[in-house]
Amino acid sequence: MDHQVHIIGGGMAGSEAAWQLAKRGIRVRLSEMRGGGDMTPAHQGAGLAELVCSNSFRSDDDEKNAVGLLHYEMRCCDSLLMTAAEKARVPAGSALAVDREVFSAAVEEALAALPTLEIVRERVDVLPEAGLTIVATGPLTAPALATSIGGATGADSLAFFDAIAPIVYRDSINMDVAWMASRWDKGAEASLAMGGDGRDYINCPMTKDEYVAFRQALLDGDKTEFREWEENTPYFEGCMPVEVMASRGEDTLRFGPMKPVGLDNPHTASPEFPQGRWPYAVVQLRQDNKLGTLWNMVGFQTKLKHAEQVRIFRTIPGLENAEFARLGGLHRNTFLNSPTLLDRQLRLKSADHIRFAGQITGCEGYVESASVGMLAGLMTAAQVAGREWTPPPRTTALGALLSHITGDAEAESYQPMNVNFGLFPPVDASVKKKSRKEAYTARGKADLAEWLPALP
């Protein structure tokens, strides 16, 4: 098929961009190296839009949460990935979590059905010299293409480490010690609507002595050694390995992923404390597939060696006999200094036939990556149609994220960023603090409604 647009990379961003273009009748070639004999350090298979870290798209609350608002806005733009997420959804309180395999299969099935889309399993080593192109190769761009991108940008890409959390088989967890609950029962109504029971997390409690010993084990455990080219790579704060968090202070984990508040332990209930009492620390696990057979350790990204992970994580009460479907890992991510290199339409300033999309632009998170892919697809569709592109208002989640990537952020300190209200223009100062989140989302929804008719 002669294509009008070439998309390189079939992850979250590339798949969403391909959908937005091909469903409008634009001929697209989608190149994905997985399945053609190549693999990344983090992927497990060749499926399009494979999730390699968490299975959660985070909060689905579109009234008080920035990422929830982003979910809403993407649904309004007919996002393929949000539709697939609904099909693959598993109970996770107020969060949107999915069965990884069901999700990837739904994306690939929908894309394969588009007559103007050709999916090609091939590795692309050099940026095309001509023709509309969207590069959505993500943070694990193949070395040859990364070198080509470096040559085109005239600067070395930034890089950071991203660590993957382990996944545990549900039937290997000791529920005589662990228990099911969501913190403060938050998201119970959403969970019930999804077929859950409002208690969507498995909680493994620790006493102070157990916590202190566990933290020390994390510090002392044998870690993955850095390669020479990784030695000066910093960690991204939003995906910090658990042992690095442990090194930052004795209580860092207890105020982070192992926070015990809002989690009454029913196993320690007594007449004095009929609902139990809070443990000193808690390890939480979140459902990872629709069958409920796989659960991932929340916040437990790690660079511990595999044997050490098994040894140390089995000291967690309730995980004494844990069997792991996947152990944690570590890989280096690369991203562009987008405020310097890209224009307001995500085009490379030095070669404006090339757009970048997804995590390689410096956004962080599945939903953010997909949303930037969606925007790149919409921008390109407008260009093919000869229409002027109207950007989403900065008061929307889409607009705030796009503005951060393409110019609002400080280039010298540019780091991967999740969508958050700090990226939005402030709401009126007269709005009371407790009502500001609702004000941000209400304003965003209203402004999005006015923008939607401008879509190609």
C-alpha cells in the first residue's frame, strides 16, 4: 500500500496515532520492530500497545483528578486505547486498570480491521528523509534509530532509568495474614460498578521490626550492575526503584508506597479496636488481569537481581510462599528535550516532516503517551486535509500537557512529566482551595466542548 503517513512504533502512542489517521481514510504504514525478529529489554511479546510496567491507567475520576480529566477528554476524541481499556478493565477501586493481554489484543484487532492501515513488522534504523512521519518509538528506541535521531536533533537525548514491578500469582498469597481492602474504602462505588466488592487491593501488613528488617534487606540486596553507558543516567522520580526510595530515609517507604493509613487490619480486631488497627507499614498488591490470578506489587519497581527479589519479597508477611509470574527489572529510557527541539505541533524544528509522539517527547505515563500520540495523529490528519490545526485550549488536560512538552517547560531542567493541575493555567483566585480541583475539571470540560468541532 502506498502510504500518506509513516508511523514508526506500535506502542501506546503509535497505535493511537494510527487509529486517528486511518479511521479518517488516510493511508498509514505502521512499522513495529517487535514480531520482526527484534525485541526491547522490557517487552514480553509482539502485541501492539503492550503494557510493560503497571497495568493501571491511574485515577478515572474526571471531576477531581487531572489524569481522570485526560481520560474524559480522550474518550470525547474517540480514543482507541480508552475504548480498549474499557473492554479489558479489571476492578481497581477508582483507578482504571486493565488485563494486559485483553487490552493489547483489543487494540490490535481494531487496527487490523482498518482498510487504510498496513501493519508491518520491521525495524526502522534511519529517520525518513521525506514524507509525513510520526516517530513513536518510546523510551526504548532501538540504538540505530536513536543514533539517527541524535544526528537530526544535533544534541544527545536525555535518559533516565525506569524500573518494573514484580507480579505475583494470587493463589500463592497467604490470606490468613493479608486481607482485601482499599485505603479509606476509596473508590468503592466505582469498584462495585466494575464487578468488584469495593476491596480491590491485597494488603500485607508489617510490624515495626519487620519493616526495619525489610528496609535493611532492600539496602543490602544484590542489585543489577550498570553498564558503562548507563552510569550517569538519573532515575525518574515517578518510577523510583523501591530500594532507592529505601535509601532516602527510614520512613520514606512508610510515607510512600508502604503507607499504612486508612487500612484497618481485620486480623488484629479486638473489642478495643473492632475494625482492627493500622499496621506499621503495608505492602499493597493490585489485580493485574481479568481472571484475578495475577497481582502486581504496587510501587515495587526494582533493580534487585532476580534471586534477591524472591528471597527478600518472601519476607513480606503474606508473601512467604509467593510465586512470581514476573520479577522486576530495570531499563534505560531516553527522551528528547522537546521544548528546545519540537515546535507547537510536535514537529522537529530541523525537519518538519517528522513529528514525535509519546514518551520519547518527555511525557510520562500510559495515558499521557497515548494522548500525545492521539494529538500527533490529529495534527497530521489536519495537515493531510489541508486544514489549519487548532490546538486544544491550555485549560484542558490535552492542552496543558501539549503546552508543557512544546514550550512551557524549562528546557534546562526538562524531565518526564505526568499530567497534573500544576500544568494548567490557575483557576480564579476566588475559588476556595477545597473546590479548586472541581473548578479545573469543570473549566476543562467546558472548553473542550467548544474545541471538539474544530477536529479534522
